[in-house]
Amino acid sequence: LSARATRVRKHVAGFTTDVPAYMRLADFFIGKPGPGSVSEAVHMGLPVITVRNILTLPQERYNAAWLEENKLGIVVRSFRDVVPAAGQLLAGTTLRQFREHTAALQNRAVFEIPGILEGILSGASNPGGEGGIAGA
């Protein structure tokens, strides 16, 4: 990418461990609907443009649907559709609205998971009993 001649100035970073610094510079995120990239983008307050099609991994398809349902981004069928999607995102008040939705989302899963796991483990000591996994 660095060697490719283009009319537009560009900076190719390559591998980096400083993804949050780049995300702080961005207005929105473009990428695949993987859980890590979607979570990090939304956590950073970035609306997402992503793809969902036959090639999307089955476990990532719901992430794209979740983005649409929660008005956190735009889902297109192909990365060829990213430019029109970016235009749609930048039109009128759309970007502001998507940013408001990402800012309003309070992902507390990291704090909820220990309690969920504790419940699962305590129920596992009583398999089939009340509150146990088999009795659920």
C-alpha cells in the first residue's frame, strides 16, 4: 500500500498496538463485523460501516444486525459499497445521530460476566437441581 501511487496523500501504519490512538482521530470505523473491531469502535464512540453477505462468518452476522438494530452503523453487502455508505453517513445529521447512539450505549458486560459465571458454576455443583444448568 505504501508503494502504490495515488493522487491522495496517505499514511500506511501497518501493524500497530496503538489502535485507540488512531480511533481517536477517526470520525467513523470501516471494517469487518468481528466482535473485537465492532466492540472497540463502539466503545470509542465511532459509528461503524461494515459488511454482511454470504462470505461473512456466521458468528459475525449477528454483529452486523445488532449494529443496524441499535442505529450504531451502516451495513452494506460489499466493501465496494463503502463510499456511498460513507456519503450516507456524512449527509445531514446522520453522523451526529449515530454518534449519539454510540455515546448512549453503556456496555457493562465486563462487569456483568463474573456474576453470570458465578451463577453457572454454583449451579454446576448441583446438576439438575433448582437453578442448575440441567434444571434451567
